Amino acid sequence: MSDSNPTPSTVSREEAISLAQSEKSESRVLENLPAQFPEDEEVWKPLLANPQTPLGAMIFMAERAPSSLAAELADDRVFLLHNPVVGHALLKNPALSETDRQKVNAILHESTKDERERKKSLFQMIKEMSVGQKLALAKKGNKEARMILIKDQNEMIGLEVVNSPRTTDDEILMIAQMRDVSDQVLRAIANMRRIRANKLAILSLLHNPKTPVGVSLGLGISSLTDRDLQGLIRDRNIPAAVSRAAKQVLDSRSKGPKTKAH
């Protein structure tokens, strides 16, 4: 068996460091390492530098990286220019210094300016399409087209994007974070078996205020870590029922050990 293909949930810290350092590691294996080893710089630093690390994991780390790693990511101008979604995630990181925050903002402004004209023409072309043409493009188009189509008012088109075989897991993760997509699109994502095994996607859905409450409550809140539960409790943008459910799980855990002690 190749050492680049272990079961993601069974890797030790030493194996995680080795996987993070190797460009032969599969993206699916690297995907969940940041969540399995939270803020572990020896795992995160090589992951941030590894070209095989999927975008979803980069976003997760950008939002949570300690100051030294956040600074390194802010210095990677070329990467942030081509992946502005990571730059926006980095700006959410409280550990990012004010100087680096200004640097990232400047890069994002540059990226937006360069892409604006190209996207404007694509957006206009899609806007003039019929529903049938949009559905066909959702199946066969590129990522840029899909990211425009996913926000179409006709939810059938968004659902076609989500179900397209060309739509990658990284794109699904980005869509799960969007607040301007149909709640039916978010429901469809939550029903995907492969996505339900992806902790980053589950957290994205739980923190998205557009995700239907019933869907959120069925996403396995009880299996989250204490840290993830605290994040849901503090999130004032999500439905109160979801925050309450997280608090109930956390409270029951804190009472558990005391009951055993008696």
C-alpha cells in the first residue's frame, strides 16, 4: 500500500507531517488534516506550501492560522492573486497584523480589478441565455461559468451546477459558504454522501445562515469538537435553534465527567 493513500481519519501526527510535506500526497488525504490537527504549525506550515493542498483546506487554515503562518500566507502574492477566496478568508483571521491586512487588501483589489472586465463579459453572455442554455452550460461550462450560474434565480440551474460531474469538491465547499444561493442548493449539498464526510463542508453549511434549520440539525452537531461547538454558539448570524443545539451538546459533555465522578 502506498504511504500517500492512508485513511484520513487514522493518520498519526508524524504521518500527517510527512503527508503535508509530500507533493505526492492525494488532495483528498490532505483535505481534513487542518481540522484533525488544529493550529499545529508543524502540520499546517508544509500544508500551506504544498501545491496539492485543496482550496477548502487552504481557506480553513487562512481563517485560523497563527500570526506567523498568516504572515507567510499574506506574502504569497501570486497565490492570493489567483485564489482571492483565500485572501478573503485570511482577512477574517484575528491573528493577521494590520500591516499584513493592508497588504492582503491591496492584492485583492488588484485581483478584482484584473478580473472585472473578463467576468463582466461572461456575466453578460450568461444573462442573455435561455434557461435551457444555462442548464447546458451548468453541465459543461468551466468554473467561472458555474460560479455565476450557481447564483441564478432559477434554483434548477443552481442544482444542475451542484450535480455536474465537473463541479469539484473545492467548488462545493465554496458554494456551501455562499449566502446568495438558493436554500435548495444548500440542501442538495448537505445530502451528498461524500460531502457529509467532509468536516470543512459541514462547518461551512452550519455557519451559513441560508442553510435550512432542519438541514443544519441533521448534520451531526453532536459529533463536532468542543471548539467547533463554541464557534456555533458564538455565531450570531445563524438560526438560534442551531446555536442552542450546539450549546446543549457542549453542556451535556461538561456534565458527563462530573456524573461519573460521583
